[in-house]
Amino acid sequence: MNLVYRSPQNPNSHLTVKERIQASFPVRHLLRNGLIRGRVLDFGCGLGTDVNFLREKGFDVTGYDPHYAPDLPCGRFDTILCLYVLNVLLPEEQAHVLMAVSELLQPNGRAYFAVRRDVTQDGFRTHLKHGVKVYQCNVKLPYHSILRTENAEMYEYRPYNQISHPNPKNCSFCAPEPGGELLTESATCYTMLEKFPVASGHALVIPKKHVADYFELSTHTKTALWLMTERVKNLLTERFRPDGFDIGVNIGAAAGQTMPHAHIYIIPRYAGKMESLSRR
């Protein structure tokens, strides 16, 4: 599976790379505050200036960039940096980057997203140097903001099931157990392997907002759920090699919904084995 999605409507995003001779401000800030630890991935590393800087400081660093350093990173990382990447991507591309970072991060790891705060207008513009259309936009993330200046903001991401959440409804989907396996996460939804699976790889794609009825979710959230469902199907195919899938939504007790929090179930199916459908 491709790690990120590159839209044909935005083919020139790589041309926005900055040619720098010194480490970026976010990297220097994180290093100064002791926030870069363990095995490090620079996701969207561009020409690799930050990668080289951190290697000189003694860090075990991998650089990944779909255009400039396309070799896929292996394993999981303790610290992931994603600096000034999201501002030049379309919304669907942004979602895939968020999911990819969550999939590459250790459960107890930290990822840091830096975004520009000086973009005055979303949309395409003509690149001054290359003379082609490039995209830029403002980006706000639902993660913990650790630094904001006039020109930039930095967020710290931790996996959804590794942080505490307000849970007035006493809902296990609003506050998932830290011991469960999180498969992927975006800004508005996440996927966990089912605690009591009816088949190997049984997964639940869950909106972060507590809404019982799928049809009461916003169009934006529904789109995010199905975007994630397609990605999860590919993840499960690579990992479990099933022969087919059941994918669906239960709405209401009469339809078998026992958890009053909307979600999509995705159940791998294997030839010769037919377990009962999910009753979540």
C-alpha cells in the first residue's frame, strides 16, 4: 500500500520545498526542549537538511519524502516530525499523512506537526520560481498546541487511545483502552482492532465525536470515516490476507447496534470460515 495519497489535482506540491542551509526553527525548538527522543522519522523531509542536522547531533534519523526520499520507512518510531507539510496538501492528502504518521508511531511515541500561520488565502497560486500552480492553505489540528508564533504553530500528537478524554457518556469508544491496538487515526476518526473479534483482523472505524446514529454525523465526518475504511481495508489485506470482507453499519438496537456510538465495522472473511456478523 502507498504510504500517502498524492492527488492528481496537486502534482506540484514538492516544488514548495525550502532550500535551507541550517536546521528549521521547529527542529531547533524541539531539540532545545528535549522533545526529540529515540528513533526519529522526518516525514516529508524535503531535501533532508533537518535529517542531516539531527544525524550530526547523534540521533538515529530516517528521512522520508514521496518525491525526494521515496524509500518507505521500516518499523515504528519514537519521534516523528512532520514540518510545514500539511499546508501545501489538499484535505484528502492531509488525511492520509495524518493516518500514515499514526501508523508509524510507537504507541508511547510523540509526533510533532508544524504548520504555517501566515497563509492569507487558501487555494492555488503561481510559484514565483517555477511558474506552475501550487496549493497552500491554513491548517488547524485537534491536537495539543505546544507553540504558536505569528508565523507558525506546532502541535504534539499522541495516539488517541494513549491520552485521557472527557467521557460523560461513559462510552468505551470515547475513551478507548490504552492496551488495545490502534490501527490508524486522522483528525476526526480512528480505527481499533475489535476486542472480541469474530474473525482475525476485525476492526472498527470510529468517529471521535459521540453520536449514536450514523446518519446524524456531519457529511465531513462521514467522508473521513469512509476514507479511513478504504485505507484500513488495505492495511488488513496486507497483514491478514483474507479472501473477502464484510463492511457495514448497524443503526439502532433492532439492527444489532449494542454500542450507542456510531461506527463502521470491517470484518475480514476467510474461505471455509463463516463466523456470525458483528453485533456491535
